[in-house]
Amino acid sequence: MANNAILLAPISFLVAVAWTPWFIGQLRAHRMGKQIRVDGPSGHMVKAGTPTMGGWVMVGTTAVLTMAFIREWAIALPLLMAILGFAVYGTVDDFANLRSKEGLGLRVRFKFLWHNGIALAIAAALYFVSGAQTVSVPWLGSFQIGWWFIPLAMVTIFATTSGVNETDGLDGLAGGTTAIAYGAFLAIALLNGQSAVAAFCAIMIGTIMAFLWFNVHPASVFMGDTGSLALGAGLAVVALLTGWVLLLPVVGMVFVVESLSVMLQVAHFKATKGKRIFKMSPLHHHFELSGWEEVQIVQRFWLVGALAAVVGIILAEV
């Protein structure tokens, strides 16, 4: 069964890579070109007009293959709700970005309502449909936490989607780091005997790799919030289903650090009335303005993500 789950990765890669050029062409034909934020790094202005919302390549392929190959609907349902729900939300935000000359998306208040509403629906599906309520702790074992699982799931989904979304700022950065994180939970799911969760992870890894074929520097398509939010939501649900949600901050260390850099920057800026800790946040922009090449930053973040993933797998086995 493990071999069958892993085999879905190359299958999903081939399916996604086959139709991505057509989809990019459609995005170009309909002028779905990314608006670059005016307060971002000046070097990013050359990326203006690059097709966005390419995340539907990953979401669409993953959704179809999940319905085709994963027969455990109690597992598939929250996963599909996560990637499709947040992809639709992200698409609305991406459309708002296209209409904004400043490269801004939806208002924060509107985002907060969408985010929490979708997260609550997914959390309820996890608890009432999938029966998920287990939290595993390294060295201590597994614990049933009952209905407390619902608020835990909501916080996890909100934090993970936000973290991946903050990481999506350089060509290939979010895609590569999420593929690595899914790889870690693929291993954890297989070790736990959770073949359906492992199969979803394998499908997602294949589609992300196909997307990266076109998204690595210089990118010919961006995933947009459509992709980053969906990838983060799917990853959060995978972690919750395995029971090893407490290892998600370890496996997703890059996303945690990126989010913390934004929170620290904002808090310090307000507290000191204009002073900054970083040259720009999220953290990858700080390194960019410090003189690092884009490819150099992405590759090193991938390496950090890979090391964090290995640590997470090890902790799941202690």
C-alpha cells in the first residue's frame, strides 16, 4: 500500500505538468497578470504582469486525483474542503489584487472573516466526519482531547495558511518549502499506517513539483493566494489527521520564522514609532535587500526546510 501511495506522486506530476502550459496561456489571454506591491522590493517590479492564480494547477489536479484514488471519504472530505475552500478564497483575493494599482488584495477585516469561517467548517468536518481528536506528543504518547480539537484545528489552519502565504514572495520559495513539508508528513503518515493521508501528500508533492517546473526563477507563473492559502490549508489538515499537529511548527519552521518576522517587525515599528528590526519583512525580503540573490535565498530556505522536516520525522518516532 505504501508503494501505491508514493506512486501517486509521479502520476500527479505528469498530469499537472501536461496541462500547466495551456493554463498559463489562458491566464495570459485573460490578462491575469500580477500587480506588484509598491512598497515591495524595487527589483520585483520586473515581475509585474506575470500570470497569477497558477495555484489552480495544483488544486485542480490534486482535487481530481484525490477523488479518483482516495476511497476513504472521511479522510478525503476535510482535505478537499481545505484546498478548494481556501483556493476560492485566494482567488477572490487575487482578483482584488489585479484591480488594485497598489498591488493590494482584500481588506484585512474581510480576510479575517473568510479565514475563520472556512477554518471552522474544516475543523467541524475533521471532528464530526473524520473523528479526529488525537494529539500526539513526542516521548509522551497520544491523547484524546475531545471537542477541544475544533479550536486547535482552527488555530492550526489559520496559522499555517498565513505562514505559507507570507513565505510566497520569491520564485519557487513557497512551492519548494511546502513540498518538503508534505514529504515529511508523507513519511509520518506511512509510519502510522495512514495510507489515505499518505496518498494525498504524494499527490500534492507531485503537483507542487509540476508547478515548480514553471515557477522557479525566472517564474513564468505565480501561484498567488489561490495556491499559497490552499497549500497551507492542506498541510494543516494533513498534520491534524496524522495526530502529529504539534510537529507542524517544527516541520514548517520556515513558515513559522517568516510569520514571526512580520509580527516582530510590525510590533517593533509601532512600539518605536518607525524603527525596524529587518530591512523588510517577511524575512526573505530582508536577505534580498541585504544583497543575497533570489535563487540563493530560495535554495537556502529549502535546505533549512529539509533539515526541519528530518527533525520532525525523527521526533514522530521517539
